Amino acid sequence: MGLLAIPGLGFGNGKRKKSWTRAVFSNLQRKGLEKRFQLQKYITKPDRRQLAASLGLTDAQVKVWFQNRRMKWRHQESKQRREQNRSGNATNCQLTAGADMLDCDVTSVNDHVTPQRVCEEYSSAVADSTVDRDY
């Protein structure tokens, strides 16, 4: 029993989807692409065509390379921000003498300051303070 040629299923009609192979860039091509990426994260169509011609690549290869490189760049940026947030970016808060006010250096605070964190800093500052309170 043989295979039946059913229209639209791709058997026997000789038409087959083109499978893509992964492009392997030379060191010169990679350096040229990286150099342009450092100058310009988003490349215009005329610039893309010129770059592709100068590096011996197709317009589509340069376009896809830039898309992939931007994603890599964004992931690196977010990872770097997460690591900075986990490292020693603590708040610099001090109890102002004679008052129950906090003097915080907000410039050293990252954007993940929570009310709980401020309260913890305040509590530790109050516990460490030697200010006399007459009230």
C-alpha cells in the first residue's frame, strides 16, 4: 500500500517549505555588526542595506542580527540592574538629633525602597540613638 498524494498536504507535489540554516558570521562581520550596534541600537533601512553590502551579508541577516542583539542587550541590562539592587545599595538614614525624623540620602537608594525597609531602618536608628526625649 503506497502513500496517497492529497493536495495541500505536501506529499508528491514537489513544493516544500524551505528550511533555514543558522548563519555563521565571520569575525570581521561580527566585529562590524558589534561596532555599528554600539553606535546605533536601531538601524535604519538605508544604513542596514549599506552595512549588509559592506559586510557581504543579506539585508535580512543584518535585520535579524540587530533584533537578536537588542534582546541580548536588554537581558544584560536587566541582569545588571538586578545585581545592583541585590548588592549594597542600602539606604543611608540617620535620626535627626532632637526629633523623630529620618534624614535619608535618597540618591543612594534604588527604586525598590519599600515602606517596610524604611521602617526597619528607622527602628534601628531609633534603637541606636542616644537622644533624650522629654514628652
